[in-house]
Amino acid sequence: MLTQIKQGLKPIRNGIVEYLNHIADPIHRHWYFKEVPRLQQFKDQHVGESCFIIGNGPSLNQMDLAPLKDCNTFGLNKIYLLFDRVALNLTYHVSVNSLVIQQSAREFEEILTCPSFLAMRASHGVVRSMKHIYRICTDAPFSFQTDASQVLCEGYTVTYVAMQLAFYMGFSKVFLIGVDHNFVVQGKPNEQQLLQGDDPNHFAPNYFGNKDWNLPDLEGSEIAYRLAKFYFERDNRMICDATVGGKLTIFPKISYKEALETCSQK
């Protein structure tokens, strides 16, 4: 009986501690008390299943993406720019970069067919609260978070956030496509720049064309990817890279055809 009482009081105690620790941070308090309960419904929803995480590299233009409509998929950032070319039937959408969210707020509000996970601070006051919008907290230091209802690490790439969400949901196999890991840039990692002219680094020339963007941090993201690989493999799960011509060397390579044949359907 005493043990049951302690367990029943634990959420109350945790809530008090969270409130006191963030008494001067109303955005975090809103996330903890309003969004965390909504995120917890996704835990282990896809145990034993497989999925694709769709990056935004130009290699997507070399692929037949139509078969993905029957697979579980995570679409990232401005994936909506593909919607007029192929019916992806996304399972989930993820975006954490503040510039992307500012530039795409209305489009994210219109992705009504799947849950959209947006970084709390970047989307607060920018994207309206809607049934399909779920706010995630991405303030964690370098780490791999196995519980997506807690604070996540961005790892210098939205792909890493999607990996943590996939782990939390129970996916046992994750296939990467469009993660080219290859950019034509001049400047320092994470530096904000105006990309003048067409965007050569993404599947659509207007992705960041004539817009501000943050330069990639390939070294930082590789550190994050190694963490993801470690956590997945330690739990007898796997991440494979099916990107056409991708430059990433962290994960085992697999052909797109083989990934489609291996991936479980929805």
C-alpha cells in the first residue's frame, strides 16, 4: 500500500519540482504541463515495425518515392514542397529549426493528415496550437534521449530528432533516404546566411532559395549520428542508410530497393 501511495504521489512531486526549477520560464512550464501528456501517447506505438526518415537532399529527385505511401515515414522540415509531385502519405512530420518554422508556419498548420512535431521555443507564438501540432522540447545538451516526452537534443540536424522520436515510438528498423550529407557552402557551421539564387543543397530550388538559412554542421551531426547508432544497436535495433549516392558513412548502407522490400507496411 505504501509503495502504491508513493507511486501515486510521484507525478505530483515531479510536477512541483519542474515548476520550481522553471519558475521564471513560462514557455518550458507550458510545454511540461500541456504538451508532455500529449507526447506520451506515442510511446511504443510502433514496436517491432520499421520506417523511413526522409531527408531533404537533392538525391530525392533521383528516386521513385511513390512506394513510400505504404510505409511509415517521417518527413522533415519543408517536405511539403514535394506534395504536389508525389502522394507521400506521411506518418509523421518533424521540424526544429527556427528559420524553417518561421518560413513554413502556415504550411505546417495545413499538414492535417499526420502529427507534426515542432520545437517548442521555435514554434511558440509562430505556429498556432492545433490538434495535429505537438510541441517537443529540444533544449538538452549533447545526448540521445530515449523518452521523447522529455527534453531532446537537436544534434545539429532535424534528422537526429526524428531518430529519437522513432526510438521512443518503438521502431526497430529505420531507413534513411535523402540524407545526402553533402552541401555546397562557404562559411562557418551553423552560421546564418542569405542563400542567393536557387538552392543546390535540397530537393527543390526554392527550398532556401533567396531565403535565410543556417549552414550545416556536418561534424557535429556525425557525433550525434554515432550516438543514435550506439543506442539503436545496444537495444538490438538498427539504422540503415539507403540514400542514393549519400556521403554519410556512419550507418550500414542498403539499397533503396532492398529497404522497400524489408520495410514493414503500415
